Amino acid sequence: MTSENAVGRPTPITAATVTQQPSGMPIHKYGPYEAVDLPDRTWPDNRITKAPRWLSTDLRDGNQALIDPMSPARKREMFDLLVRMGYKEIEVGFPSSGETDFNFVRSIIEEGAIPDDVTISVLTQAREDLIERTVESLRGAKRATVHLYNATAPTFRRVVFRGSKDDIKQIAVDGTRLVMEYAEKILGDETVFGYQYSPEIFTDTELDFALEVCEAVCDVWQPEEGREIILNLPATVERSTPSTHADRFEWMARHLTRREYVCLSVHPHNDRGTAVAAAELAIMAGADRIEGCLFGQGERTGNVDLVTLGMNLFSQGVDPQIDFSQIDEIRRTSEYCNQMEVHPRHPYAGDLVYTAFSGSHQDAIKKGFDAMEAEAAAAGKTVDDIEWAVPYLPIDPKDVGRSYEAVIRVNSQSGKGGIAYVLKNDHKLDLPRRMQIEFSRIIQEKTDAEGGEVTPTAIWSVFQDEYLPNPENPWGRIQVKNGQTTTDRDGIDALTVEAVVDGQDTVLTGSGNGPISAFFDALQGIGVDVRLLDYQEHTMSEGASAQAASYIECAIGDKVLWGIGIDANTTRASLKAVVSAVNRAGR
């Protein structure tokens, strides 16, 4: 019950009247993330105007997080997909972890599966035996990167390794030197070789210490013109807001002494559910490259989602330089390789993301499509040549290989717009607004009674049964066979209609100031009183054989009903529309 104030009006809800209660959860166990002192930060004013470098780690980070890791066949399927999509840097495994990963790296090298412009990357820890095995896996590769990491965060230093900062830094330095030595010993001149280092976990590591370790690694690698180093700063566990993540990247980008020779790489995970935002803001803050997985596959809540990131760029008119035009094939292949389903609400790729059930959404989408078509026609262009502007659809579904058939689906929450869209898109019937309302009530009754979704096929079946009597569905007391009109000097039309009335062949005659008026007069002869309220028609296609659709709103006794007629002859189409309404009145 709503309370009332002194003058009898309901009391307004305010912040003072809404009070959240303590949760009772053990919040004392957790502390806030550490902010970055960067009062002159510049990244908030930046925009992403070009694609970053991408690295897919589906075959390494993504694969290691699977309940059932990929078989060699599934790994190859994923690798081939990533190549087709256009990824030029692909982390293909952790060769020192076991024979499966080692053999896979060898297979794609020996079978010539790696295009000349694709760089494969392999991960290793900083132990000498693991580094040697890792570099050995790359023998014969045209372009390859060794990615070395070691833990630098305080918890790892204290709990896992029980080492000082100097001890941890020395691990990174020695590991880098060993990678260089084994690359020189094992790989020949035919291999274009690169190096990547990650201070793990960057988001938990003190900024000054992360910088100190990265600088020490650079001192060994000696980056210079034509000899870059990739410094990957992983948010292996997402700890802070994306804005703080961006602050950390801008701070590092400012303080690295050889920044022009560093590829600064971002590797977010999704523990707080903001990995995509963290990656985008890191690029705004100076990062050059993003590592992630298709559809966010990865440990715990996953790596950052490369599909969403790439499509976000596309939706802003920036070429992601990755081909997402067959999004369903990408999703199906990923589901096969990972043995995990992509959520139906997953951005850009889920089964339902281009679908509207809500009536108001459907109506807005339908009007958006109509407006696009009108604007394009007025400009003498196609819809593909003008800027996309359809409510609730950030991109044109067909740009990613999706059809319009799934855009609007009808259930008990749907309205006239969605139903009208299905009829126009699938059957070229552009229903007048009041007819949309009338038919939507009929569909609403069906969904309320039966529940669930009404498919386009079912909508058409109900529409035919309600409005379109035909030889296969001959309901109603009147069926029109043919009609002829003649016009006298005074402009009066005389109409003769061959029809079946109550099962009997009958000739109906009438006169009026047009075929419809004359038909109403003819119907008076069999006791049917009809008044015209509205009439609309349109062609359903172009050319000499095009059919016309006529829509007539009639008052028949105490009922107001719509009828529709479809015929190559516009007069017959209008007569059939009248019969449709009259027959409906008698059902």
C-alpha cells in the first residue's frame, strides 16, 4: 500500500526511504585495491582509432583451462580457424609441459601449416631444462617467439618461492639469458626469433618493482631498432577497476626507458567481469597488443574475449583486422574444440543477441529497418552504403553472417511490431498499423494459452487461417471466383461477381462509385451489411507478374474487422479482402 502525505498525495520514494541492510558476509577478510598516483593521467581523453596487435592464446591459456583439453585434431582445428580469421600471433602451447603440446608444435611446423606471416609463440617457465625443451620445439619455424614468465607478486614471493626481490629479479634475468643462448644454439638463420617476458601477476606486483624487473630483462635482451621485446603485463587475477588497470599501464609506459622498442602487451582475465573494459582502457593508456581467447575461454572466469573486443571496434567503424563475418562458424568451431557452449546471450555471437522478444523493441526495430530502406532509396543508394542506425541492433546482423530471420521472435511479451516484421520480412505483407494491433491480439491469445515462443512458420499458419481462405482452407460462407466491372458515363461502376455463397454457385451484382462500393451493394443482396472504414494496398514485388496485397477495415454489423486479399489483379485483391473480413465476422 502507498502511504499518503498531509495533502493526500502518495509519498515520493527518496534515498532516505530506501535503506540497504548489512549483508552479514565476512568483508573483513578483504582489502581494497591499490590506487595509482597519477593525477595527470591522459588516457581518459584518448580513443581507439586502429586495431591493436592481437595474440590468441586459445591453444595455450585457453586449452589448459578445459575440463577435457583439446586432442591434437581439435587443436589443429582451432589453429586453422585462428589463421583463417587473420590472427598473426598465436600462442600454440607449453611444449615443456608434456609430449602432447611438444608434438603439436612440431606437427604444425613440419606439416607447413603456419603461413609465412604468422608468428607462433610458446610459453616456458624460467628453468634451464624447460627453456631448452621449449626452444627445441621451434626448430625449423619461420617466425617464433619464446614467452618466459616468473612470479613477481608479493604473495608469490612470500608464500610460493620464499625469495627476496633480488632473488625474483635474478630468475627473470637468468631465464632471459638462457632463452637467448638456446635460441642461438638451436635455431638457424631461417627463424625470425622474438622474445616476450611477463612479470606474473602484474596487477598484484608493486609498480616500481615490476618496472625494475622489466628493465633488468631489457638490459639482457638489449631491445633496439629492429629488435623489439614484448613486455606482457598480465592481470592473471583481475583485482581492480578497469580505470586503475589503465593507470598502471600509463605509468609503465611513461617510465620504461626503451619504450620505443617495447611492445607493451595486455593480458586481462575476467575475475571481476570487466576484462573487456580493462583491455580497451589499457590500449587507450598506451598498450600495443592484446592477448586473449575467442569467447573469453580461459582459467576461472576466463581470459579477455577477443571476439567482443574485435567486434566492439567494428561497431565503431574501426577495422579489427580480424574476419568475424561468419560468426556462427567461428562459434561452432570453438564449441567443438573446447567442448563448451557459447552462451546464447554472448555479445555478438550468441543465439539470441540479434533477437527481440519485447513488443516495444520489436516495433522500434521494424521502424528502424523501414527508415533505413527509405533513407537509402531517397539517396539512390543501398542500405549497405549508408550509416547503420537501427534501434537495439548495434550492428547489422548480416555483417557477421546472421540472417534477419532470427532478429525478431515472438512470445507472450511480444507486440505488434515483431509480428509485423515477420510477415513483412518473410511474406512481403506490410500490415496497416490497426491491422497489426488486431493480429497481435490473436497471436497473444495463442502464446498466453500455449506458452513459449511462436515461430515465424506458426505465425504465418495462424495468419492464413485467420485471414486467407483458399481452396486448401475454404472457410467462410463466401468464396470469390471472378469479378468484372463496367463504368457508365456518370462514373458509376457496375460489378458482376462469380462466387460460391453457402456452398452454392452464385452471381452477385451491385453498383457504386468504385469496385469496392459496388461489391458492398452486391453483398446487401445476400443480407450482409458492410461499411468501409479503411483501405490500403501495395505491390508485393516488382515486374509484370507482381501480386498486390489489399487490406480493408470494415464495419460488419457490430464488429470491426480487417480483411486481406492477395491477387495479381488489384480489383480481385480488394474483393478478396472484403470477403476475408466478411467471412471472419461469421466465424
